[in-house]
Amino acid sequence: MIIPCIDLMDGKVVQLVQGRDKALEGGTPEEMLERFKAFPVIQVIDLDAAIGRGANDGLVEFLTARATCRVGGGVRSTDRARKLLEQGADRVIVGTSAFAYNGINALFLRELVEAVGAERVVIALDSKDGKVVVKGWRESMNFTAGQVIRQLEPYCGGFLCTYVDKEGMMQGTDLGWFERLRAATGHEITAAGGITTVEEIRTLGRLGIHAALGMAIYTGKLDLAELAVVNVSMG
């Protein structure tokens, strides 16, 4: 499955390079929903909430009321997760709070699962320079995604795995990394970070991995009409 991404910052739809530098702005939320209407699921990330400098709650609620959305960014409490689901999010994406420096934050994850159910949780496993990164990709942990992915399985229905080294750079992604993660878990995996070609999407599909797409769509590198056809062919 192909999942288009809507990233929010300062009340606008944006695309960043490496999670830091704004490369471009997209259309309005209404325009993006219209562009992405052929795709059954949209990924919405509140970047301001992710780095702890406010939130775009109104835009998130607007989007979740009109499309099936996975929503992440700043989900650091069970109350925040519940609020997003009550606003219409289909699933919540949890990143930073899922981890402690030496491993997973099992206490928080147990509370989260008790509050909303594991099937409504997607855990973000973001990797840069081989290590899991958190806090908007600004802080590195001392373990790899492969080392913790099995431990996280009881607490989620799937993983969003971003290869941050290539994110936003339009240079392709590391298919080998995703293949290794696929071998490590039976849970759903959504790949992100540098996916630039239809062939990469098809290769991920053959591995049973979804593809979350951002920069390649917003720059026109990948054509939405073609992607809609590819998405149907992938089942």
C-alpha cells in the first residue's frame, strides 16, 4: 500500500529535508486531501508537536474528519493518544515516548495499550547513522531498530520505519535495511525515507512493506495518477 504524507508546521503543509530544513510548502489541507483522494490511508505528522513547540490541532482534526489518517507528532501521553483518536485518527504514531535511553519504555507503552489498544498504535522506528533517533530525529539512542523491534511487538499493530539518512534527499532509500527489518518481525511495516522510484515501491511491496511517500510526490518526481494505478496493482 502507498501512503501519502501530510506534514504540518506553522499551520502549513510542508516537506523538510532530514527533519530540519524546510524544502517546500504544499497546498492547503483541502487541496492535499483532494490530491490524495485515490489513496485509502494518509499519514499526518504534526512536526511542531514532534519537536515540542506547539501543535496544529485544528488542521489535524480537519484532516482526520475527512480521511482515514494515521497521526503522529507529540504523542507523549495516553491523553494525547486518546484525543487524537477521538478527533478521528484511525491510528496514532508514537515515537519518542516509546523509548528510554537503554531500550524501550515498557511502562508508558503498557499504559498506552491499556488506554487505546495495541491495534490502534503504530510505533515509529526511525534510524540515522545506524541508531534509533527520537525528538524529531534530534537525539540518538544507543541501540538499533533491529535490536528492539521484537520487544515492541506486544505494544503496537505495526511499525513506521524511517531511514532518516536518506529522508527528503531524493536519492533512493536503503532497501536492505527494510529487508532486514522485515525478517525481524511479522508485524506490519511502513517504510519511509528517500523512497523515490516506482521500482523501490514495488520491491517494498514484494517484501510485504507499505511505502509512505512525501518529497517524491510533492516535487512531482512521482506522479500521483501513476501511483494510484500501482497501488491498486499491489492489492
